[in-house]
Amino acid sequence: MKQARRWLLLAAAMMLLPHGAYAQKKKPTKTATPAAAAGTGTTAPADADADQSAPAAGATPPANADQPAAPANADATEATPPPGGDTAGAGAGGMDICTITPDLPQCQAAKEVNMGAEAKKAVRAEIYAVQQQYVIKAQRFEIMPYFAVTLNDQFVSHDAPGLALNYYITQVLAVGLNGNWYDGLNSEQDFNFQNRRAARIAVPLNDYQVSGDLNFTYVPMYGKFAGFGDFIFHYDAYIDGGVGLIRTKPVAVIDPDNRKFDWNNLVNFDVGIGFRIFFNRWLAAILEVRDIIYSERIESTTIAQGSTTLPLNSLQNPLNPATWYDQGTHITNDVQLQLGLSFFLPTSFEYRLPK
Amino acid sequence: MKRRFVSAVLAVLAMAAILTAWGRADAQELQVTGPLKGAPAVRQLRLYREGRLEIAPTISFTLLDEYRRTILAGAQLNYAIKDWIAIGVWGAAGVVSSPTDLSDQINKVAPRDPLTAVNVIHSGTPYGNNGSVPNFDQQTAQMQYVIAPQITFIPFRGKLAIFNKVFVDADFYAAGGVGFVGIKERGNCTACSTPQSFQLASSTKVAPTFGVGFKFYPAGWWSLGVEYRALPFSWNLSGFDSRGSGPGGNFPDQKIDSQDESFVFNQMVTISLGFYLPTEPKISE
């Protein structure tokens, strides 16, 4: 029992021992030297971005005062010091950025850029405020599955899964197709029933089956946000518009005994505005509001007063389909909110010029 | 006594050693080295909100209205304790209230007869005709005012480029609080087929309110905001007798009371123009 204090003290010392093992000698403070500036001759890392990965073995290592010494037992690739100050660290207990996000373009393959050859290339005279956007969309395909919910129809909701396929001709302009499948998801609201029962009126309703459009997309805005002052993500905003077809049919509300509607093909125009948040350089989340505008064919609120035994082409016969539709023009806006994902293919790209 | 003291000190030291050892073992963080080691995500950030008072006139437009749409004019007053949190209040009054097309259609088409006498306003015996005065929209509920103390969180702060020419700072925020909503809806009645029973009565609803929005800062002393907001609560928008009897109380009972209210999300979009005091924002390190 008298030894208890000594054992406790020994236990405390043993627990504290690992702290000593983690301690490192303080490095001499030196100002970081930009890798490119310190490069020798005409070879330099292709990109001095903070995301820069380590080049493959054999690449000319830039001088950097913060570079840790390569461990003696490291293999050839690991032994090559990385170019950027914050991307080093494998030998110092740090972590290579390429081990975290191996899909980064600069991690796909080691590369060297001949600065002399690059300097001879034609350079666009226009200088952009942001020289390298996070995602290059030009000449890439975008596959965008989404789910759309109705925003403006209190009577019937037309929710739908959808798919958009776009090809970006330039960084800001794309052409593509999109389609929505509504059939089976049209949902009449209780609100209609309440109105019919209370006021003895019926509102003509329509179901949708499918729609498809040829669209052009323009991306006028992009930017980035810092989240909680800690991480940064990139986004862009786009507008799109096009023309296509939508198949709809009235729900027989006024005379359901005699009216059996079939689907109608109607020309529609669509316009939208969307917001895309990039998770990485090929995957993003999208949020879009789209208005599908078309001239709807709705059920007539009047019923032919003749007998059903009259000739079928008689306008007095309630079985005559010509009497089922309202003759007026009904411009309809189906405003929907789309939430989905955006996949860019190919998943990697190369910047035309070093940053 | 001395022995007990030494034992206690040793025990505390041992416990501290164990706890600190556990803490160290769990801290497997990404080791960033080089010039960016320990650096914040953004340097020299303009702190548009921190320590500043925001006075923002607002105009709000209700969305997805069934019988009546409302435009509310008001203002927000916010004080940001930090750049990511602010406390404040939003107040607005309904300045424009107009019937929807559905209200017009009901007024025009709905018959005035004994079957609709409880639900559709009429001029008395013998009920009047379709489209007659008084109009149906006189029985539909109206939003009079909103006062909402709220807390605003600003998790995202950034910038955007428009046409590669115009650059503005922006932030994204979420606000939540309690809304005190002054409304007018058809008053409770038991003899509800008389013209007098269609008169509106004032009341105050207490409801949660929440919204998300963007603020754009073209300059340090003013901003432009766009916000989506919801004020969910139950009220009788149409003035109909919808519930109160039968199985589950889902059938009309010829009375107007709280059972005839329906839960409505009450969505709106708000545009604001914010002005800040002091006029110069702070700059982070």
C-alpha cells in the first residue's frame, strides 16, 4: 500500500511519455520560396496551385525551405519532394493532397511543362479576373438526374423524376436535352374537393404524362463561398431555355361518366434558372426553378344536353369528343423546382495554361 | 493529512495524464505544412455584418396563394454579434391584398342557393345570384401584419462573378424565429347562413418562421437581399365550413369555428435593401 504513490507516479510518467515522442524540433523560420521562381532551367511544375500534387519521380524538385527531408526508406515516388509548400508533408507526418482527392486533375498523371514552349503559344489578349476556374466545362458532357416538384399548382401536383443531358460547347454555353416523367405521380389535392363541396363549382384539372425539351444553357455567374470560415466550395448559376413537347390530358371532373380523355401532344417552351454547387471537379448538386409554358387543353365546364343515342358526331351528344374540350386558349405555366446531381464527363481536364 | 494530500495530488496527476494522453491519441489531423500552415480559409475578409446594425426596408410577396395574395411592406432590424450570427426583428404590414383568379371564378360561377348559403357570401333571402354583390373575396382571410423576432445564421460567405465583369461579395443566411401574425378571417358563428355571419374577425396567430436568403454587397454600406420565408400556421383561408361532424370530423357541421382551419405553409419571397451602421466594414486579419 505504501508503494501506491510511486506506482501512480510511474503510471503518470508512462502516460506522458508519448507526448515526448510526438515532439519535433523547431524548424528555422524561413520565408517560403515560390516553387516556380526557384525552379531550375526551363522545367517547372505545371501548376503552383495549393491543390498541386507531388510530381512523379524524376521531376525537377523546386527549392523550398519548408520541404522536409525525404525519409531514407521511402520509395522513389515518395522520395521526390512535392513542389508546393502546403502539399508536402508525407515525410513530416503530413498528408499528400492526392491521397485525399486522387481525382484532381493534377493528380491524374505526372507532367512537366516546358515553359519555353508554353511561352511561344498564342495567348488570349483578354485577362480574366479569375484565370483558372475551378471546373472547366467546355467540351464536357453533363448528365443531370433530378427530381422535380410543382411550385405553382394548388390543384394537382405534377412531381416527376427527370434527366438532362448537356454538352458544353464553350465554358459558358451548352446545348442539351431534358425530359420529365410525370405519369403515376400526378396528385390531386384535397383543396379541390373542399371547393367542389363548399361552393358547388369544379375546377378543370389536367394530368401530365411526359415532357421533353431541347435546351440551351448559359452560365453567366460563378463564384465561391467559404463555409463556416473553414472550407471553400465553388458554385455557378445558369439560365436555360428551349422548346419541346409535353403530353397532358384533362381529368374528367365535369362529366366523368361520358368523357374519357386521351393524351394530347402540346408544344411547350421552357425557361429556367439554376444554381450548381461543386463537390469536386466532376460532381455537383443542382437546384433549379423551371417554368414550362404551353397552351393547355382543358375540360369544358358545360355538358352537351342531348341524348347519348344521337349520332356520335352530333354536337348535342355528350359522348362526342368535340364537346369535351373548352374552346378557349389557356396559357399554362408549370413552375417546378428541380433538385438533383450533375456529373461531368470526362471526369478530368487540363488547364490550357499554368496558373 | 500530508500523506492524504500527496496521494490526492498524485491521483489528480495520474488522471490528468490519462485524459491528456487520450486526447492526444484521438487528434489525428491533417498536417498542413508550408506557408499555408495554420492560415485561415480567407484572409483580409471584409466583415460586412460583425458589429454592425442593419436597417433594411423590405417588400414581400406571398406565394402559392389559393384565394388572396398579399404584398407586405416592412423592415428588418438586425445587429450582428459576429459575422456569422445576428439577432433582430422583422416587421411588415399587408399593403396590397388582391383576390386570386380562383376567388373571381367562385364569385362568378358558384350558385347562391340553400346548398351554398353557409359557404358563399350572399345578399340574403333569396341568396342573390352568381356574381352578385357582395363579392366572394370579402369572406376570404387576409394577412394584416407580421412581427418576427429572429436569429440569423450566416454560414456561407463568398463572392460571385457576373459575365466575368462584375464582382460582388455575397453571403447566404438562414433565419429563424417566432412570428406574431395579425390576420382577419371569417368569424366563428353558429347561425352561419346569414349575410352577417360572413364578416371577418381579427386575431393574432403565433407561428414559427424561418427563411433562407442571399445578401449581395455592391458596396460596404448597403446590400441587396433576396429571401424565401415560410410562416406555417392554420387558418380558414376561404371561410368555408369544411369540418366538424361525421366520421373523423371531416364533414361540414353548419358552423364556422377553429375546426374549419387548414394548415398552410404561408410562403413568401422578400426583397430587401440593407443599410449598415457604421458604414465602413471591419477587415479580418
